[in-house]
Amino acid sequence: MNRSRTTVVDIAHAAGVSKSTVSLVLQGSPLVNEKTREKVNSVIADLGYVYNRGAANLRQSRSKIVGIVVNDLTNSFFAELAVGMDMVVQSAGYVQFLAHSGESVDRQREVIASMRENGIAGLILSPARGTEAADLKPLIDSGIPVVIVVRNLPGAKVSTLLSDNYTGAKAAVRHLISLGHSRIGFMGGFLDTAVFAERLRGYRDALQEAGLAVDEALIIHSAPSRAGGVAAVERMMLLADRATAALCLNDAVAFGVCDGLRSVGIEPGKGFGVIGFDDVIEAKTAVPALTTVSVDPQGMGQRAAQLLLKQINAGGSEQESLVTSVRLVVRQSCGAPVKNNHLEKMA
Amino acid sequence: MNRSRTTVVDIAHAAGVSKSTVSLVLQGSPLVNEKTREKVNSVIADLGYVYNRGAANLRQSRSKIVGIVVNDLTNSFFAELAVGMDMVVQSAGYVQFLAHSGESVDRQREVIASMRENGIAGLILSPARGTEAADLKPLIDSGIPVVIVVRNLPGAKVSTLLSDNYTGAKAAVRHLISLGHSRIGFMGGFLDTAVFAERLRGYRDALQEAGLAVDEALIIHSAPSRAGGVAAVERMMLLADRATAALCLNDAVAFGVCDGLRSVGIEPGKGFGVIGFDDVIEAKTAVPALTTVSVDPQGMGQRAAQLLLKQINAGGSEQESLVTSVRLVVRQSCGAPVKNNHLEKMA
DNA sequence: CGATATAATTGGAACGTTCCAAATTTGTCA
DNA sequence: TGACAAATTTGGAACGTTCCAATTATATCG
């Protein structure tokens, strides 16, 4: 393998033009004559030239790379979010560094540093638990656009894309109340994320609005995962005065709650109303189909990526904060009668 | 923002040394005096210098970037695979381009081309359906190490890391037979992937070995997803002579099969034995807990990444093909009695 | 046809690093 | 102290592109 990489100069030489002309062709400039463009392009194909974007980045001091850091890729909500981003990033001619912080702020710091060294044009971050606004300061000061998604990061001067957790949770609890429930639990999650706080607030307000007391014993903390949902049910079973329905922090918890209920002989959607949050792809096909607050993670990923790209192109760093609206999707797990579930299953 | 990026030259100037010395410090060379090293490092910290890896890559004509392309990130098997890779890639000081091909060979071609332009040091690919060995030819010829994972790509001269699909499927079916089943189905998947072919072969051989006839009607093709599993059950219900148990192409299908069974009033693990494949993270906590062939996707991702890094460092492109062994994890969904499921649930 | 406008092309200097060969400083020993 | 070795430092040329100003070819017009 002693033949070194073919470069613009090689192309230029073979096509009988200057490297500047080749560069113009590469950039699709209208300045170059149609004849020579064809010539150059054919030589490029012949020699199997591959463009060195790194060299271009160096000269132009900007890149076509965006960084994406999510806190937990194994959670399908985030996986879908990532896929949504991937779609718009790719079709805008960018590539993405995608990293998984696993809820570790240290890891998160490392990968962001590494991405900076590699010259990202912008960053989309779903912050790990415990991330501080100050952690992003150097990045932002250096003029790199940042978009925060899913979890709020109060105090950070960046664009943000969140879902309307408060309204969604409120709507879900209202629905349970309208079905006749009065002892409604809130399951999953810990105090340290903004998402948790917002959804819990929606839960509280919906209860108060209906004149129902909030029983703190029915707010059951647990890991925001399927296993956490199972654990939450186990803890609820120890209570004397149990709930008859619950809003769960997210769909993963909700599935876990269904599992947990079954293993104590309660059929979710019959003996107990369960509502999730996120509308993960499996929510629709699960049995019972999960009533949940739909956030459309892929769509949200797309919007986040669009927001970032807009910001990269604008150059100006005017921050923008969007709240995407959510809607309650009523399926079986809440116990509501549903006319024709086949319609939705097939959708 | 008129102050441009600080560079080694700025550091050198501020520290009263030459840029070469700064470069040496940056690389941790033992040639430089301890005193000056400290001086330089402190200046680096003061000025908030960020290393430009792109420029270094240009000069050295090698990079610390690996490309990872998976066919479906929304499938949690692949998401976990990606997380496993991420772990070793990150701790080796590399970053990863991670892209999702969505089973489209066109998309796959595009992202691989884009990654090449961006100068990846190696590629890990879980090929989209329909990928040909020839598609990778140019990449391989250019001397970039490639590791194929999960799905075989016959004819490609690259390293490969597959799981032992044949043996795993065989073991699963043997287990069902030992539980007394004689009409065993195979659900999910299409003919066009090597994975499907291998698992199906294991299924066939296990049946024949036991002297049981293979009924083609019980091999039910469907999308390799949860929805596909539901559909497979619906189709099976139309048969006169139904199966009493099934091996599913993967866990996603198996979950769908459980859903489908429930919606026709059959309890998975009781009236019907279900075995999955992959041992996705939820398999353990699902109800009933899924009996499945464990592939340890994270571990597999780690091994794949290690294999790639080894190959990058060796330079020499001697290909290596590994088959990771699998083991049957017996839980509830197959109907086998399990002593103490709490032990495993808590693990 | 000469003059001028327009289209197309082109050298060379950047971009921020690494690496080599060469230069300089420091240490050691007779 | 002088000679030599070892340790440390250093210019400058690369890497493959883009961009600017300047040049050359081609078209247009009176």
C-alpha cells in the first residue's frame, strides 16, 4: 500500500487543470465551464478519489459534524429520539458523533471535550442527571450552538426543546379522575430531574383541581425503568390503602408496573388503571395497549436537529425555547372502554 | 467574537518556548524537561486552549474516529450493542460516528461514504438487509479495517463477529421438546438474512434429531419486530392444527407473540411455550419472564469494538472471524417450572 | 479591429498540527 | 578547562483543502 491517498492535485494533474479548478468543481461552483466540469468529474470517478473533509474543515474552520449526547441510549425513548435526529442530520449532509453518557456527568464531560477537539459545529444534549448549567459554559462561550432536549437545565443560556410535561401529566390524571378513580398514584422517578418535577406538578394540580387530597404515600419513587416499575408496585402493595390507578413517570415504568401488577394477580386495565408517558413505539402493540401521553420522540428528535441546524446556519446565537405539545392517547391500560382498537393497531 | 481560536503558536508565545515544544508536551513526550512541561501546561489551562484534532489528523493521516453503522437503532438489541461499542471506543480515546441505516442499503452507502470523507480509522457494520459483499470493496481496498457484526455477509473479506445462531436455536428447540412439545413453530423473520437462515436451520435440525417432522406451515414469516410477532400469532390461529410452542426469531418478536397470545386469551408460559432470542434487557423483567437465548448484546458490542481497535493498531489487515457462544436462559415463558425467579429478577 | 465586459482559470498563501534534522543547552569526566 | 555525550529545544516543511487576487481566454459592441 505505498500509493498514498489521491488528492485534488492528482486530479488536477490528470485532468489538465489547476487544483483550484478542481476545488471549484467539488464545491459545485457555477463559475466553472460545463466542459471542464465533466472532464474533472470523470477523472474523479476514474481515480476513485475520496474527498478529505478534514482538510477542508481545517481551512474553513467550520465542520459538517454535529455532536449528540444522550443520557441513556438503551431506553427506547432516547433511541428513537436519536433516530429522529439522525434523519435530519444526515439529509442535511452532516454526520453525527453520537455518544451515550449513561447518566454520568464525568463521562458526559469527557465526551463533550472530545467532540470539541474533533470540531463539532453544534451539540444536542440530553443532560445526564446532575448536570449543571455551568458545565456548558466554556462550550457556549466558544460560540458553538447548543440545544438542550428532553430535560431542562435551568440557568443555561441555550436553546431548549422540551415536551409539555406539566400539561400532559395533568391531562392524564384528569382522565383517570373522569373514569371514577380517586386514589391515584404517581410511580417512578427521582426528585433530581426537571422532568420528574414537572410531571409531578401536573399530577398534583390535577388532583387539587378536582378537590382530591394528595396522599404523599402514593407518590412512589423508583428507577425510571421497567425494573423500577416492578419495584414500585411491590412497594405499593405494602400500603394499607392502595391506589386504584397510577400515572407513571414514563412508558418504561408503566410497562414495569403492568408486569408487577400481573405478578400479584391484578390485570392492568381491569383492576388497576395505568397511564404511561412518552408513547414509545411498543406502547401501541403491548397487551394491554398502553394509555400514555404521546411525545413522539422521533418527531422531537427531528425538531431538535432542525433547531440546531438553523442555529448553526444563522451563526447568530439567539436562543429559542420550544415546548412541544403532547396529547393523551387513550388505549386499554387505563381501563377506559375503547370502541375499536383495531383501527389504531393497524395505523 | 473576533478573537480567533487559540493555537499551539499562541501557547508557545505565551510560555516562551517554540511551537514544537508545545506539541511535544501535548503528546506527552518524555523528551521535554519537567519544568517547561509544567509551564506549558499551566499556560494551556489559562488560555483555555482546545486541541485541534482535525489538524493533527491531517498531518498524521490517521484519525481517532471509528464509524458504526447499525441497521435499526430502535431495536433495543442494537441499541445495547451500540452502547457496548461506545464503552470501549470511548475509553480507548476514540469517538464514534454512529449512524442508523434503517435497513436501507442506499442510506447505508451514503453514510459510509460520508464517514470515509470524514476520515474514519475503522468501521463496524451491522449490514442492512440486501447488502452485498461488493458494496464494501472500495472501503476495504483503501485499507480501512472493517468488522461485520451480527449479520453475516458471505464473501466479504473482513473480520466478522457473529453469535452462534445455529447452536442457540437448536438448544432452544431441544428444550421445548424436552418439555413435551411436539408441534413447535418458528416465528418471525424473512428469508433474506443470514441470521434467519441459521436459526431456522438449528430449529429444523433439532426437530429432525428428535424424529419429529418439520411442518412448513408452522414456520411463520413476519417482520422481525414486536408488531410482527402479533401478526404471526394471528396467522397461526387460522391453522387447523396449531403449534403448542414456538421459537421466535428474536425477543422483539417473542414479546409480540406473547401480546398476540394474550389477546386471543392464551396465557404465554401456560397454554403456549414461547422462547425468544437475544436476551434483551427487558427479557428478565417482563411478565412472564422470557425464556431466551442469551447473546449479551453489550458484551458483543464490546468485543466487536475491541476487535476493530486491535485491527486498527495492528495495521496489518489479517481478518479474524469469531463466533460468540450463546446460552439458553430458562425463565417462565417456555412453561418450564422455575424454582426461584426472584433471584434472577434482582440480579 | 480595438476596447471593454464577462467568463473561466490559476498560483500561492493560509488553516493548526506533526515530524525531521539540526541546533542549542546542560552535564560529565579527565 | 576542553572535549564529548546526553538532554532539550527549535525552525521549517509537510498534510489536503479553500480562498483571494490576479491572470488569461472568450464574447460583445461601436
